[in-house]
Amino acid sequence: MSKTIYQYVDELPKGGITVNALKSLDVLLPGKWENLVGFTDTIKALTGETDETMIQAIGDRAVYLFNDKSEGYQRAMWLYHTVDSASGALGTAAIANQISDNIPLLGNLVGKVTPKPEQAQSLDLAVKLVAEIVAFCQINGIPGDSIGDFLEALADYGSEAQIRMAALVCFDGLVPLGAPFIEKVLQTVHRAPTDDLEKNPTFKGIDEMIPGEDIGSKRNFIGESVDSVKDWMGSFIADNELTQDKVLDTLSSAVEISKDKLNYAGAFLDIAVKYYAHTGTQTLARRLIERSLAEI
């Protein structure tokens, strides 16, 4: 990758649609996330260090670890950014599909190349979850198919990692698909035609990193991943009393989004809210800084 870790962190926005959307989740889950931006400021916030020499040493070590190709940090960063980019392409296609419903000729054209929004959204959520699992494994230096290790860690997810999973549940699950989204996603993963999975922008974006030798084994891994977290997602929703209306009410106070056009809401979030890249960068910064501090 062409950027250093400090460039990624320094370039994180302090405001805008993505940050506002994530802050709306912090209203629902108070105190779970702080928008740490700026590499030096992040080092200070996470370590409590004030000595400039020590701060520089931690930063230098973090840069070295990120640049080390034998480590998985760059691959994890690639995953976080790629799923956001691919998801944006999905959102654009979904909006085109919705617009075409009212234009018969356009509908005939778009319908041939654009999957049904609900199916596409379900596959998108499933593949984003897989990206989270694989990125977790890359960051921690364990095999990419270690769903069990991920589940153990998920129970202790905090800060930007927890808000990222909350965004997955809310922005990719509850808002576009409603309360029964977990069942919809599982059914879609198992029943969708193979061609639809292969053409899904998010799947195509990270196909090379999904465990499995062929499309069948990759589909099985995706299904196993969703099935493994369904109980966690159900408990997360119940424990925080999350509903589609509640999320939309809070979200609409931070981002211009209409509750009466849910078919567009999910697509808009896919296009405009880059929460994976934003919080993923913060997760990588945290892991690198914590490891660097321990090794110095």
C-alpha cells in the first residue's frame, strides 16, 4: 500500500457524514466510541505518554510493523477499505434499480445487470462480516478461517471495533432489511444463485481473501460466519433495545435520511458512510500502538 499508517490516521475526518452517522450510534450506545484522529494524538490518547521521545519511538515502531509485509496489518487495511468501496458500488446499483422501477425501458436494461436490492444487501452484510473476521485474523496473526477465535474476541469488542459491528447490525441490517435481517441474510447466502454471489460487488472486491478453494467452499465459509454470529447479533439488538425505527430516528437527526424511503436509505448509507475504512483504520492504529508500546 502506498500510504503509511500515520497518513491513514492523520487523514481521518473529524466530521462529515461518516462521523455523524457513527456518532448517532454512540447516542444509542453511549460512551462506546471516541473519534480518535491524528497519529500523534492517537498515540497520546491510547498510551497517556507525554514524553516526545517516547511518542516518536512508539510511532516509528508502529510504522515499521505496518510496513512489514510478513505481518497482516496492510492486508487488514486493504480489507477495510475495499469492502467500503465495493459496498458503495452496490449502493449505486441499488439506487439505479429503484429509479428504474418507474421507468419501464430503463427497468428492462438495469434489471438484467442489477440484483434485487434485498438480496444484494443481504449478501453485502454477509461478506462485510467475513471481511471483519479475516481482518481480525490478519491483525492477530492467526489463520484466516479462525471463526472460533473471532467469536471469543467479539465478546470483548470495545471502542471503534464495537461501533463498527454496531454499524454493521444497524446500517447494513436493521435499516435496509428490518428486524428479521439475520434470517434473511442466512437464507440468501444459502439459496442465492452462485452467479449472484459471484457478481456481488462486495464479494468480488475481497474474493481473493475469503477462505476457500472455490465458490462453493467460499459460500460455505460465508454461511458459517453468519451462522456463528447470529446469537451475538440477536443479543446485541435485544440488550440495546435496537429497532429499525429507533435507529432511523437517531440516524435522521445526524444525517439527512428519510424514514419513508427505506429502499433508498440502505443504498445511501452504502454510498456515503464509510464506517469500515474509518473505524478499521482506528482499530489498526490501536493495535499497532499497543503492540509498539509493549515491545519498546
